[in-house]
Amino acid sequence: MKSKRNGFWNIPVFALLFAILAVISIGCASADTIYVPEEGNQTIQQAVNNASEGDTIIVRDGTYTENVDVNKRLTIKSENGSACCFVDATGKSYGFVVTVDYVNITGFTVTNASSVGVYLGGAWYCNISDNTASDNGYCGIWLYSSSNNNMLINNNASNNGDDGIYIHSSNNNTLTDNTINNNSDDGIYIYYSNNTTLTENTVDYNGDDGVYMEHSDSNRLTNNNPSNNGNDGIYLRSSDYNTLTNNIASKNRFHGIYLEYWCNNNTLIGNNASNNYEGIMLSFSSNNNLTNNTANNNDCGGVHLDSSDSNTFIGNNASNNNNDGICLYGSSNNALTSNIILDNDHGIYLHQSCNNRITSNTADSNNDDGIRLQWSSNNNILYHNNLINNTNYNAYDDGINQWDSGSEGNYYSDYTGTDLDDDGIGTDPYPIHDGSSIDRFPLMHPWGKPPLKGDLDDDDKITSTDAAIALQIAVGSRPFDDAADVSGDGRVSSLDALMILQKITLKNY
């Protein structure tokens, strides 16, 4: 005989097991696939209305003149891609409107909306891919009002009345492999949006900027190509802690990359801003780091700082620009280190800029001055720079500045002083043109490059001229130069001149 206790527990246990099985059954129910057009689903909107959460809607080839309001978690995709399936939103504000999370839209051409082709409003974790959003009145794709954690992949947003892709007040979105061109305003417009990732997007031939960011922080732009745009390639305004890496911003009407009005603590690495009006410009922006960028062949300068302080420039190349390679205008406490500046008008030009540190740069073959400090540019320190074969002056300074570290200065290709103690530092100071500044410790050889044994005229070659100089040193008509001691015996003799000639013979053999 069963006890009452056992009978009491049997009923609730059975009910609990039944409930669990019911939940499992519901969770394992397979999502349906709905085709458009088919009976009862002649339009995409009808299919959305008839679908359940998690269903997939496959749209056959054709043109669908409608506005699609997606208010369920669905996957909507064309059968054969955007070249065959069109959503014509003529007379409607939007092509697709997505207001729920986890929606996938793939493979449509969305066109003729009076406002936006694809609109996400407060939608998270959506995937918008392989679509063409073109010829819409405002923009192709718009993420708005906390539309976060979405992915936009391989879309084409072109010929829209304003922007190609617009991200407003939305965070943590990813844009990859999109083509955004020929839009009337900006290609990609990011406004009050953080932690956006832009990778390998082509953004060209837009009426204003390629990529425009305002009040947007901690975004990452990598391997994008914003070129041939009507204003700037990449423009940041009041945006901090962004990272720009390996982008090609070329052939834009104004700047390749422009940081304006309180853009602070941004990092630019390995970008190419060439063949623009101006390569890279910082205006009223501080504490930015620019490393290994290229700004060549620009019409009005490579790198330009205007009223921008405490920035760091390392290993950049600013060459073959009209005007200046690197220009500081009203900018202080910046550090310029190991930059290459060749074949510009001025190499490095400071105008009303103070307390900057300029070290280990090479300014070579510029059409005017290698480094020019002018118009109350004072208290700057310059050393370990190589100033070589600049047409006007290697160094020009009408202010009060320090041209050495206190023990080592700069290398000047026109320095004619001696090195009596053979320590690699000239015994005679180098006077900087036009002011009272001098380099007390000019270098006898280019900084960072060990002298080539036997190269006595510093032309990086061994020639008969070097042999002749060695003979002059041997007979005492020129001061001792360790580079002439080819034999390594601690003195210079006719043997060293002979060994230099042998080097020439072996090289030509």
C-alpha cells in the first residue's frame, strides 16, 4: 500500500516533467522558410506579417514596389542577389525599416526611397550584407537611436541624396568591405557614435568627405580607401581616442586626413595621405600620435599643425610636396622624431611655434631650407637631425633656439669645420643663418649612419676623390679623419690612399 506522502508528490512531479518537455518541444521547433511571391505572400511585407520569429523569407527575382516594416526576428534574403531583386520604395520614406533585434537582410537593391534605403532604429545584432542601397533621397543605410552591435558587410551605398551610410547615436557597429561612392554629401557619417570598426571599405567620389566623424570616440579605421572625395578623405571633429591604421586617403580635394577642433589622443599609424591638396592636418588638436605615415606629393604641404600642442610624430615620410614637408603654425610642445622630409620647398617649417623637440629627422634636397624657424619660434631644441643638400639653407633661425643636446648637435652637409680630436663632433661651431643661434657640437657624419671607411667627402661612395683626400691627410695638408684610416693602424698614410683605390678597382671589376 502506497503512502499518502508518495501519492502527494507524484502529481506535481508529473506536471513539472510535462512542462519541461513542452518547453523543449517549443524550443526545438524548426523555423519555417517562406518564399515570395507565393500564395498568400505576394509581397515581402505580407511574408513578414505572416512569418513567425526566426523564420527565413526568400524573395525571388523581380521588382517589389513597397516599404517593408520588419518588426520580427527574421532573415530576409533574395534568391539570386541584389542584381536580380529590387525593392522600389517610390513614394515611401524607407525601403526597409528594422526596429527589432537579430534581423538579417541580404541581397537586395533598395532604391527610390524619399528618405532612407535601409533604416535601423534601436535595433541590435542585425546583419545587413550584400545589398545595394542607391538613389535614395537622404542616405543609403542609416543606423539610428542606439542601434548597436550590428554588422554591415559588402554593401554598396551609392548615388544617395546625402550620405552613403549614416551612423547616429549608435555604438559597437562593424562596417566591412562596403563600397560607398558618388553620394552627394559624405560617404560614411559617424555622429555621437563610439567603438565603430571600419575595415577595408572603399569610400570614393563622394561630394564632401569620405569618412566624417564628429563627437565620436574609440573608433577603429583600418585598411580603408577614402579617395577622390570632394572635401577630405577622413575628417574627425571633436573626436578622441580613435585609431586610424593603414588607410589610403589620396586624391581628395582638400586633406587626406584632417583632425579639427579638439581631436585629442588619437593614433594614426601607417596611413598614406598623398596626392591631396594637403596630406595630414591637425587644427586645435592635442596629444595625438602619428607614426610611420606617408604624406607625399601634395599640392600644399605634407603635414600641417595649426594651434595644436603636445603631439608626437615618429617615422613619418613627408616628401615631394609643394610648400612644406612638415609645418607647425602656432603649435608648441610637439615632438618630431625620425621623420624623412625630402624634396619639398621647406623641409620643416616653424611659425610662431615654441618649445618643440625636433630630433633625428632627415631633411634632404628641399628647394628652400632644410629646417626653418621663423616669426617668434623660440625655445625649441633640435639635435641629431641630418640636414643635407638643401638649396637655400640647411638651417635657418631668426629666433632663440637650441641647436644641440648639450653634447651633440646636427649634421650639416655644408659644414666645413674640423674635428681635431677625432670624436665625430666638429671642433668649430656651426652658425645658424640669420640669427644668433649656433650648433656648438655639429656632427661630422650623418646621424644614425656609421661612416663608410674611405668615404671622405660624405657622398656615400668610394671614388678617386676620396683617395686624393687621403693623400692630403697623409701629408698633413688636411686634418686627421678616422674614416681615412682604412688599414686600421691608427694613422693615415699613402697605404690608405692605395687601399681606397683598390676598393674602387674591385668594385668596378
